[in-house]
Amino acid sequence: MSKSNRRMDPTPGRTALIVIDMQNAFCRDDGSFAKLGFDVSMLKAAIAPCQRLIAAARTANVPVIFTRLSYAADYHDGGIAIQYMTPEFVEARCLAAGTWDIEIVDELMPSAGDHVVDKNRFSAFYAGPFERLLETLGIDTLVVCGVTTNCCVESTVRDAFQRNYKAFVVGDAVGELEPKRHDFALQTMRFLFADVAAVDEILDLWASAGST
């Protein structure tokens, strides 16, 4: 995406990379989503581009914030998402706290300088520590990658918009269970809530700025 097509630019020194839910549950063939019968190929495909973004962010001194979707062992904190929409999660022990399922995939292992925020709803902003961390770091711009495009990524981006954070969705570093939902979510976010960029564009912006 060219500069002329961007409505915004990341603010130097006030940008964070947000890595949404790149967890074993979603991105492994032996994770709970695959065991529930979902095709996780598009989710696995997001690992490599997220890797590139994370490496570049660390080089450019851009804070890296990982989120993890996680529920209490008895799912008492799951609300209607568990009760009505995804009750099969309970039987499958999907995303239960303290299990391998909730851990970030090995390829994207957080380093000592990164941040990890757990949440039990789709939007990262539902987790109180997330926005407090952004405020502590002085962040006003989010570069968002991860899974899934139509659910936790879009939920977070919409909430960022409501709170006046500039959001950039990295379209080739997010993944969804179905291509149609992925494409529609990107169209929706691009229409009003965020700019949609490519990995190479973000890397070029960070490289040209020295640090962002």
C-alpha cells in the first residue's frame, strides 16, 4: 500500500506491535481448534509473517505486546461466549488456563522485553491491563497482527478506534478460519476502523524511521 493510500502514519516513539492470540490452540494441528474440526491452515500461515514483524519491532525498539485468550479451568469466566456460542470448548478443554493450549507458539516465543496480556473476551481492551500498559508506554498507534481476523483482531481494532488509537492491520500477517470471512473482515476494518498495510510496508516504515 503506497503512502498516498494511507490515511494515517504510525507515530514515532508511540507505536506498539500487538500480536493477537498466536497460541497453540489456534495455530497447531494438535491444538484444540484443529481437534474440534476446524481447518487451521490459514492460522498457521500467519506465524511466519508475525515472526518477521516481531523481529523488526524489536530491532526498531517498538514494544511488542502479545495477547492470549484464556479461560479459568472451570470456565466460570467465559460468559455467554461459552454458555451459548461455544459450549464445545468445555468438553475439549479449549483455551483452559495453565494448559499447553493457551501458550504462544514456539516460533513467536516472547522475549524478556516483551509483554503478555491474558484476556477472556475477544477484544484485548476487555483486559484491563492492556490499556493500562498502552498508557504506561505512551502508545497512540497499534500495528496489529495475529488471529483470527474476523474475531479477536477485528474486535480489538474496533475498540481501539473507539478509544482514538490509530490502528494498522497487517493484512498478510492475520489469519481466519475461512478466506471469505478473512477478506470481509479486512474490508470492514479498512472502511472505517483502521488502515490495512502489508508486512513489507510496516518494515519499510520502521526501517526508514530508525525507530517508530
